[in-house]
Amino acid sequence: MVRVSFIGNCVGSVRRHGLGVSASRYWTRLREQLYERCLGVRSSDIISLRELGLEHEERREHYPISVEHFRRMERFLRPRTRDEVFLDYGAGLGRVLVLAAMLPFKRVIGVELSPVLAKRARENLSRCERRFRCKSVQIVVADATAFEMPRDVTMIYFNNPFAGEILERVLNRIMVSHQQSPRSMRLVCDLPRESAFHNVIK
């Protein structure tokens, strides 16, 4: 039954997107499954806000970045000094935290609104922490708009977690943190081609 369903999905994908695009997507998915199996983690699930009881027009569901995409961005993410601190807003199941912790950051921090996702993220982190180059990794369960960003954060990552007023309030907090403790900071955003995020972050 599963095999028939898989074949049907493949055929449908080829009809909609063409052979090249479909083959690329399935190859990427296979590589991610192998990568996660190697690490012993499970961070690829797409989880709706309804499932979490957190529905809100300005929040986005948990949708993990692809490992391949992260690798492409790695040259922008790689810390320039040993004192750099990485912060991920909307940590989800912790995939970005796992990948960031394999880079030589001083600290890696994830902010996640859902205690359910945070718990699963911590489980994922614990399964592969022996591979981390960064030895200080934490997940904070908090509303991003109320989270007081540590003054040593230098790298901030957004995977399109929210938009509108929520995003504006978070960006204001980032600016206040920078004013209180001037430092070099980088914001890295992984966004779809059309995103409400663009309207606020300009």
C-alpha cells in the first residue's frame, strides 16, 4: 500500500513539476533522511499551528529548512571569531540549532514558543551533541516578542517564523539590544519568494 502510494506521488509530481524538478526534490528528501538517520534525530516533520494550539494570522507553521539549503548559506553563517553567539527565532524541532552547533560558535540559542516543539528539539540535540563544535546550546521557551535577547548575540537567524506586528516588535527588541550594547550583528533570513516578512524588514 505504501509502495503504491509512493509511486502515485512520484507520478503526480512529475506531471505537475516535470522530471528534473521532481527528481531533484526526491533526491534532496532522500539525502535529508539519510542525514537524520546518521545523526539519530527527527526534525523534518511539518507541524501546523492548529496541532500546537497556537493559531495566529501572523505566525507560521513549523517548516524546517532543508539541510542542503543550510549548507549553501553556511558561508554567511560561519562565525568570524570565537566569541560569536547564534540565535534562532522559532527553533521548532531544532534542525537549525543542530547544524549551527556544528560550527564553532561560542553559544547557540533557540527561542521557541511551543513547549511541545522545544521538548522534541532538546531530544534531537541530546542525540547528537557529541558531534557539536559548540558546547553551549540551549532552547528557551518564550514568546519572541517578550524574549530579552542576550547582549552578546551576533548572529540572528529567521526561517520566516512570523510577520506583521510580531516581527516588528521582535526587530525593535533587536535594535534596542544593539543600542544598549553596540556590536557587529548579522541577520540571516531564509524566506520564500513572496513573504510578508519582506514588507517589515526593509
